[in-house]
Amino acid sequence: SQQGEEDPQALSIQEGENATMNCSYKTSINNLQWYRQNSGRGLVHLILIRSNEREKHSGRLRVTLDTSKKSSSLLITASRAADTASYFCATDGSRDSGGSNYKLTFGKGTLLTVNP
Amino acid sequence: DTAVSQTPKYLVTQMGNDKSIKCEQNLGHDTMYWYKQDSKKFLKIMFSYNNKELIINETVPNRFSPKSPDKAHLNLHINSLELGDSAVYFCASSPGWGRGGFYEQYFGPGTRLTVT
């Protein structure tokens, strides 16, 4: 079964606005990762947050992690048309929870459209 | 100098045929993967190799056979192609995993397989 579930499934905003995407997961994790996929392309790694971290920044990206709620959020500030893509969270599932360290499990993604 | 490359990018073939997809990475990673992404963008792991050794085989029909001649290459051979095999197949590589969990993965551009 899926580990990560993104919400919303689709998000449409205007350039300059902020975009927030959420991810929920089911088992304990070692880390959670966010990826971007432009149309017709492969996934690109954006940011990794470890289970003992609560917040992480990278440029215009801000990721939060709440392990008690088993959820994460990705905030993109001052969005640009070039940010239009699908965004996926991925978790590795710690062994203690019966998960696997040997694979990442991806959610279904949030399709973000940034209108110029 | 593409990090993870796949060939071909597009593959159109008829049911019952046998086809192969090739993947190469020049990142020096120990671990390589094959993923299948369906029409709803759901990304599911199929196989994972670590140092040429198969470590994940996710209930994939045995018509699919991966082969890793060396650490830098992971090919996917598919026998007796079926309509349901139509999807985008992604190769990925990563340094593997450590105490902090899984490292980030680097994806190839994908191979769009269409079975008619």
C-alpha cells in the first residue's frame, strides 16, 4: 500500500503567490524527501528532511515535518511559471515500523500549475 | 554528461513482442532502480540492485527481467509484452542508504512504452 499521500491532488495559483502541498504517511520513517517532475521528464530531488528535523529550507522551498502527525508540508514561496510541475513526497519507512530501508515509497503527487 | 541516461526514450511495439530498455549512470552510485509510472502518475518501484545484486523485486511478473552487468548499468528486458505494460519506465540511481535512512535518488528521463 502507498506510504505517502499528497494533498491537494491539483493546485492552481498565480505567479508570485505561495504554494503549499501536504504529504501524509503511515509508518515511522528515517527521512522524507520531496521531488519535482516536470511534464515528460524524470523526477528531480528537491529536499530531504530527517525524522529528527522539524523544518528545512532550500532557496524558495520550505519543508516541515511533524512525525507525531505523520505529515509533511512543502511550501514554495513567490512561485514562478517555471515551478509548474508535479510534486511528490517519498518516504523510506524505518525498519522498526516494519518498513524497508531499501526503497522509497512515493505518493501520487500534487500537480501545481502556476499561471503567469 | 547526463548523470542517468536511458534508451530508448520512446518505444512503440505490438503485444507479444520482447523489448529491452537500457540504463546507465555515471555518478558512481552503488544502487540502481527501475520504476513504473502509470497514466495517473503513480510511481511504483519494480526492482533494485545494489552492487549488481538484486535486493528488491516487487511482485513484478516474471516477464520482466532486470540485468546488471556492472554497477553503472541496469537494463530491463520485457518478454511477451501486454497492453497493461504501457507506461513510463524510469531508471534511477542513488548512493543507497545510511544511518539517516535513504539517500536521494537521481532519475533518468524515462522511457515511454506503448504496447498496441
